[in-house]
Amino acid sequence: MIDFACKEFKITDVIKCALNLTRADLQVTEYFLTQCNEWCNTDCIAKRTGLELSTIQRSVKKLTDKDILIKSQKNLDGGGYSYLYMIKDKEEIKKMIMDIVHSWVENIEQEMEGW
């Protein structure tokens, strides 16, 4: 928990807010950050998180667009392909979140200058 003035925040709430994630996006992110250090397809992610496949598909697209997940194409033996996902470097994600939090602090400092 983070005690900020008169309110306490869970770190997951800060991450969710900083990265503009839905609950499902956060759940997928947490899965990769805490449990998965390998490439996974959407079926695997859905099974392990308990979320619907369509929800996972939306979340991995969003998380890939935000540079939180990395996407790789795997060509299948019988033809066709499948996408696999892996978390980007955890330190880079942490830095991304901290940069956003620091920008919040800078905005508060600027607002306070007028007081």
C-alpha cells in the first residue's frame, strides 16, 4: 500500500492508472510480471488467468501497442501461424511507470507554484 496524504493506494491501482489499463489488462500484465517468463499464446493466457479468450485478445493487443508485451509470430507446421506474447523487460516497464509518476509530481509542483 502507498500512503498518499489522506488516501492509501495499492501499487496495482497506481500501475493501472499510470498505464491506463482495464482490470483485465492489469490481470494479464500481473500474470506476465509474476508468473510467466516464457512466450505464451492467447489460449494459454486465457486458461491461466481465467479470462475469456476475446478479453485476452483485446488486452494483448493493447499491451503490445503500449510496449508492455512483445509479440512474435510462430509459423505452424500445417500452415498458418500463431502469435506468442512475452513481457517486455521488467525494468523498462518499471521505468515507464516511474516516469509517469514523476510527471504527476512535476504537474503538482507546477500547480503549487501559483499558490
